Amino acid sequence: MKKIGLALNKIANGFAVVSFIGVAFLMLLNVADVIMNKITGQSILGAYEISQCTLMCTVFASFAYGQVHKTHIHMTLLIERFPGRSKFVPFFLCNVLSTVLAGLMTYATFFRAARQVTKGAVSDILHFPLAPFYYVEAICMIVFLVVLIYDTILSAMAIFSDKYAEEVQAHW
């Protein structure tokens, strides 16, 4: 399990780099847009739609990173007061629910990307295809889903093993 966790950590960190680059690009683009608007009275052509597509990819690329590094909120105030390993049962059930919802979101992102391809959807001003951005979103959701599946399995193992219980509870 440790090797899988380390591999997921590396993959999530790689996607986080994409997210960080996207944020830096967004900052530069928006600052340049504001400066150009102040100097010339005109905005950068398509800056809004470029920002919109970049932001979509940037946000979804950060989900797996947040899950791997345990920065997402867990409601453990009540369950950490449960006796023994029984506290891991509701934690596991919450992880199952999160994983199922992320699976549905992943399916929806692929469905949406396929619809963009079918419709031949392009951006309004620059007329670039939107489908690649939706596919990047879907790939990011797959990575997030895999990390959630790993965490769900880990929380299930924590119910029966002290070793995994300590590992899971260390992040509370």
C-alpha cells in the first residue's frame, strides 16, 4: 500500500505543477489585460475565454494534490470520540460516499467532453475548440478518483488493522 501511496503522491504532485503553472499564467494574463486596457483602452482579445478554460483545468488539476496531502476538510470532530476502531466505520462510509460522487463527476466530465466534440463547440471570440479543456478536466478527475479510491481502501483497512488505523488517524 505504501508504494501505491507514493506513486499517487508523485502523480498528484505532477498535476499540481500543471495547476501552479495555470495560476501563474492566469495572473500574468489578467495583469496584462488590465494594463493594456488602461494604456490603450482595449482588452486582450479573448482574455476572458482563455482565463475561463485555463481556470477550469487549473482547479480540477489541484483536487488530487489536495486529497493526497490531506488538505480537504474531514468532519472528524464527532467520530474521533468513538471508541476504538469503531470510529473508522463512519469515516469509511464518508470516503465511500465521496468516492461515489467523484465517480459520478468523472463520468459527467467525460460525457460533457464527448458532447463538446460531437457539437464541435468552439469558444465565442477566438474560435478554439473547447473539447480538449473538458478532456483535461476529465483526466484530472480520474486522478482524483483514483486517490479517493486509495483513501477509501485505506480507511476500510483501518477498521481491522492498528497499523492502518494509525496512518489514517495521523491526518485528523
